[in-house]
Amino acid sequence: MTINQNCSDTIVGQLPTGTTDLNWRRWLGEGLALLAADARDLFGVLVRWQKRSQSRFELASLDERTLKDLGISRGDRDWEVAKPFWRE
């Protein structure tokens, strides 16, 4: 005994015409919005890292007199400069 069923019979008629297209567009729009938000967040992180790296580079180039004027000890400067750019 063989039973032939057409799987498309269970799908046809469940959704009004055009609803699938609207659901797909909404899903795509929401996905793109999430990607855009993630891209903005990533860009912000990269900018912070770049600024932090630049600040540490500039701090490393300061002479003793400037460090003293700023109230920063040589040890504090060395500690800050030694940190990787991703650490605060």
C-alpha cells in the first residue's frame, strides 16, 4: 500500500496572497537594522581603540618635565603605556 501526499497541499491556502512577501520584507528590514546597529557599535569600538592607542603613544613621548607638570609619575606612565589598546 503506497500513499502519495503532496506536501504543497498543506501549505497552500494557509496565508493570504502577499503575506509571505510582507513577512519576508519585514524580516529583511529588521535584520538589516540589526546589522546597521552592530556596524555602528563596532565602528565606535574601533574609534575608541584608535584614540586610546594614539593617547598612549603621545603619553610615551612626553619628557620628564611635562610628566611632572601633569602630575604623572614615570611609573604611572610606563604602566599606562604598557597596556594593550583594548584595555582601559
